[in-house]
Amino acid sequence: MSTPKFKNPIVRWIDYRLPIFSFLDHEMHEYPTPKNLNYWWNFGSLAGLMLVIMIVSGIVLAMHYTPHVSMAFNSVEHIMRDVNYGWLIRYIHMNGGSMFFIVVYIHIFRGLYYGSYKKPRELLWMIGVVILLLMMATAFMGYVLPWGQMSFWGATVITNLFSAIPIVGKYIVSWLWGGFSIDNPTLNRFFSLHYLLPFVIVGVVVLHVLALHKHGSNNPLGIDTKGPQDSIPFHPYYTVKDYFGVGVFLIFYAALVFFSPNFFGEPDNYIPANPMATPTHIVPEWYFLPFYAILRAVPDIWFIEAKLGGVIAMFGSILLLFVLPWLDHSPVRSARFRPTYKWFFWILLVDCLVLGWVGANPPDALFHGVPFVVIGRIATAWYFIHFLIVLPLLGFFEKPRPLPTSISEPVLKGGGKLAGATAKPMEKA
Amino acid sequence: MAESLQASAGAGHGPGAHGEGTRRDFLFLATGAVAAIGVVSLAWPFIDQMNPSADTLALSTTEIDISHVEVGQAITVLWRGKPVFVRHRTPEEIKEAEAVNVADLRDPQTDAQRVQKPEWLVMVGVCTHLGCVPLGQKPSDPKGEFGGWFCPCHGSQYDTSGRIRKGPAPRNLEIPAYTFETDTLLLVGAEAKKS
């Protein structure tokens, strides 16, 4: 640091006292990043972008929304019809929820494929699961605010999950409701928390990024960077790549907002909430469908009644992810070098899609003569078998393919020999 | 390392080309321009949403029935969240207002500039000093030294034409846009109406 890093004297003056510019330069400019990241690594920054979009559009919506049972629905219609560009901002926020989950689910499955949860990134992964849980809570409460039929009955169903807890369940539920059913107190507290939680998410995201930057990004090969020849500075190489990804992503997002804004929505939610009549077919938002299928799949098992079993299975399916770094104890990270795991990864992905499809259908409906609940049970069972049995066993029995000695090696030599020579061409920089 | 890579990738031109932009410079500027246009055009909806919404604008005119207001009486009507003073002036009040030497006024205006029909004085009842509502609408109210209105907050005094005569207020009471729909029906805020 003998030569000053910044030319601008004001920046230098500030940085000497508050090293904010050094910090940004270190974390977002020179930050060494593996040079072989593919486009699946774009989804982390896209998730960050979505968080910002949701907070900005949400703050604006809160300026026009009224959290009261007799006014909430109409205030949303007021936003749609009267507020300048209110329709645009609401559709950005409404579809933003879906886009956020699409991005985050891809981000999670990328982590699963490339083993990004393995040592030394276990905490990074676990913090990510915390973010997922916070997102789910935020999304759920946000969906209640328009106070349509799906809002009301979705809230009723989900809060009633807690009544499955033995003995204290019913007290917890009336505590959540602030009454004897979903009503004005519930709507008010959900609005308050829906506004609060995104900022909690921001805080946890900071921890997520801190944990990431300690050891740097994983990469498609799943091997550690061996030195400066394996990495490139974050700026301009990954800023420009992220920027390109943002462009493609926003085209997709904007197409949804402008041409099919209600694609992910439920028509029933444009009917004001009515505590006297339940819609014939209640479904949660698409991003909760797999969990909804798990909830409904569990039958009475021994002394655990189906209701409690379903709740345990549903929460268990997420909590399981916290211990994933220890369930999958194979030392090889990337599925590229795990011939058997690679197959199980794709089966798990299909399994989750099947669960989502089952969740969207009534449980007693038939698919070619097979009740959906049966398909749901098989898929739920497989989900747990994958994590609790397959992954631990693979660690013992799978024979991984040989790993390249460095990130540069397969790039420069098509994946062959020449371990020693690889470092040289880049080193003079 | 970054510099050497950038230089060697500087497409088309050699790195030494003087005064000429490279293709990379062009791409960089073009991308930045597109992004800037996108951000600005998206920023506008987020700014404009705080402007009055359609339902607020729909309530921006108020009709006032003045058929029951006798000579010497005054009514106060809410328009855009503010009181509007409608005074049916007596001939003495009109004469008094017209007799004032305009050159002596802080905010020079003739009485004729402030009314459409001399017997009807229509004003926004908000003191131009700091926004209080002046007294003088009720017969029991203090009307100040000039027989018009008296602001209790800081003692501004208005005459029978609503002009500032004494006290801290800088300007005469504001005249809203209004029209006589009929002889007995006023429409206040008509400038907001498109038709």
C-alpha cells in the first residue's frame, strides 16, 4: 500500500479514515474468482438483484396499500387502477416473487450439482438455507396481503399446520392469528413482518457473501484454485458476465410482467376474501407446490397421525438441507467427476418437479388410474431416500473419476497431462 | 494481467491507435447508454407513483350550491382538503374594497381582479403566511381592522377583498380557479377538469 490505490484525492482522504473504497475494490474488483465459472454461477448475483427489486417495488406498494380487512382488497385494486403506474409496480412485485424463487432454486440446484456445500463452504450453504426459509416466510405472508380468496384460505391452511403440534398446537395457532381465525390482527402482523423480513434477508445475505468471499467461489471442476494462474479478477470479467446475464434475465422477467402478468397467479385471488366459503381447489403459489405435495403425502404412521406426519415431513424436507454437507461425505465436489451421483442428481431434480406437479393437482384425482396421492408418496419417499440413504452410501461406494490437477489444466490441454507447465503462461502478469 | 489481456483483446485496432476509439470502447459506451436509458425510463414510474392518483384527481373539483347564501353571509366548503371561503358581500363591503388605493398594498390587486361577480368573493381560506385558517367567516369572529379576515396564528389582517393589509403574510388570500355553472352553482377547481 505504499503507492496510493486511488487517484481521486477525496476518495483517498475518505479511504484513509473509512476504508470503504478499499473494501469495495477488494471484494468487487480485484476479488480473485476461478476463471472457469459457467453461466450457472450467474444466479447468485441475479438473486441479489431480485432482492433489491422486491424491496424497492415493495416499499412503493406499501405507500398505497391499506392493511385492513375491509380495505386491503380494494387498496390493491386502487393500486392497479388509480395509482400512476401502480399496475406496473404491482406486477413487477407479484411476478418478482416467482422470479426470485426461480433464480434461487436454480442457484440451489447448481450448488447441489457442483457440491458447493462441501468443506470449507458448509456454513455458506447453511446460511443459504436460512435465506430460503426467510424467503418462504416472506413470500407466504406477502401472498396474504391482497386479501383475496387464495390469500385467506392459503393463510388458513398454512397457519393450521401448527395445530398439528401435540398439546400446544392450538395455542400457537391462536397466537399466530391473534384471534380465533385469520382476521384483521393476522393481516396487520403479516404486513408488518412482510415489510421487516426482507431487511433481515439483506443482513443474512451479507453474511452469505462474507462466508463466500472467505474461500471464494466453488467452480464447475470443484477443485480448489492452486494459485493466481487459476483465477481472474472479479471486475471486469465477472461483472461483465453477470451484467450480460442480467440483460437476458430482465428480458424474460419483463416479458412476463408485460405480456402475461397473471401467468403464475390464481384467478381466485381476484375474489375478495370470504371466511364463509372455501374455493373448491386451494393451491399455494407454484414455488411451494413440492412442499405442499409432501405435506399431503404422509399417511398415518404408527402413533403419528397423518396431519402431524405431513408437517414434520414438509419442514424436515428443508431442515434436511442444513445437514447435507455431512450426509454427502464424498470428498469430490463436482458431479462431473462423480459418475453415479450425477445420475442421482438428475433423478432428484425430476423428483422435485414431480412433487410440484402432484402438489398442483387434487390428491384424490387420478393420473391414468393412479391417484396423485400415491405418486406423491413415492416421490416424497424418494426425496428422503436420496438425502438420507443414497448420498451417505455413495460416499462409500462411488468411484470418482480422476480430478484434474488444476483449473488451468483442462482449459489449456484439453484435460490431459502437463501439470507442471500449466502455471507458466499466465505468471508474468 | 488485466491490462495485458484487455490490450491484446482490443479488437481490430492495435493498442497504439491514437485518438481513435476501439470497437471495445464503442461497445462499452453503447451498453452503458442502453443501461442508462433503461434505468431512467424505469425510474419514472417509481417517481410518478407518488403524484396524485386518478381517484384523487377525480375528487379535485367541488360543486358549491350558493343559492341559500344571503347577502352578508359566508360559507366554508372543503375543496382538495382545504377550506374555501365563499362570501356574499354587502354593497358596503364591495364599496370599501374598491375604494382602496392599490398602490398602498403589499400585494397590489384591484378588487375587480379578485372577483368574477362583485357580490361573490371566492378564496382559499388559508393564510399565505404559514397556512392557518383565518377567522372572519362567522358573524361572531374577529374580522381585524379592515373588516375582512384575521389570522389568529400570527395576526395577519385581510380586507373585504381578502387582500393582506397588516401582519406578516406576504400575499393576498389565493383565488382558486372557479366558474359559475349557473347563477347559483359554483364549480371550484375547474382547471383540473379536462372537458
